[in-house]
Amino acid sequence: MSTEYTTRLEDFGTRSLLTHAIMAVAFVGAILGGLFVDGQLGLVAFVSLLGFAAGAWVVQSIHSLGNARTDDTYTGILSVLLDTTGERTYRGLDTGRLARLLTLIAAVTAVSLLTAGQVLTGMLASIGIVAIGSVALITAMVGFLIALGSSYDASERKLAMEIDQNRDEGGAESFDDLSDTEDSVQ
């Protein structure tokens, strides 16, 4: 068995791009199936493909949250698609990443709700709306945690670089040097 394909998937950005492609195909299939396929087949296609895309979206969000704790410089699917290089510096919450995610969540949720309103009726419409809203809320919460974790990691890297720079210059005292002082008891 060739390990060439599995070796390519070791990079988080590649896995993320593949997962996003699968989600996009499933989401477009759900919308097209719901709007253009008549009867029960269209209903089943819409619900199942939208459910699959939503599940993959939540899983990708959680996978991204786990990646925030690594040394990987992955900054989002747009960076992979546009192939930007270099690490951006920012202070505070990574608002760019959070804004991109919230915009995507709003767009996908709006299209999903509008399509669900056309395809589903009665009790199924209510269940579909709650399910779509729940996925949007969970994804937004995980997105906030990803942005917060990314900001925290950036500040930790900056602090580590400053400590290393001070240590190389010889200007910082270590904790061992400070603990050698003697306290006298009177």
C-alpha cells in the first residue's frame, strides 16, 4: 500500500482543505436536492446531506480547536487557498479569524434556513430550524474558542521569544539566581 496519500494528509492545512471540500460538496448537494428534486427523494436528500455537512462542520471546528495548541502556523482555510506566507501578528482576540467564521456561519445558516423553509413543512420545519440553529451556535462557540486559543498561543510565542532574546543578551536573571538570597530572622 502506498503511503504517499497518507503522508500528504499529515499537514493540517491539507486535511482542512479536504474536509472543507467534502463539506462544500455535501452542502451544495443538499441545497440542489432540496430545491430541484421533487417528492420524498428531494426531502431525504436535503435532510441527509445537510445533516452530513453540519456534522462535518462541527467535527472540523473541533479539529481546528485541537490544532490551535500545536506549533502549526495554519491560520485558516482562506490562507491555504490563497497561499499566503508569513505569520501575522496581532494583539488580543484574533478578530479576523472570528469575523471570517461568523460571516461563513451566517451565510450558511441563512441559506440552510431559507431552503428548509421551502422544503420542510409542519413539525419537520420546526425541527429543522432548531437543528440548523444549534449547529450554527455550536460552530460559533467553537470558533470563538479557536480565535481565543490562537491569540493566546501567539502571545505565548511572543513571550517565549522575548525571554529567549533577554537570555541571549544576558540581561535577565534566572529564578535560581534570585533564590540564593538569605533571609535573616530577627
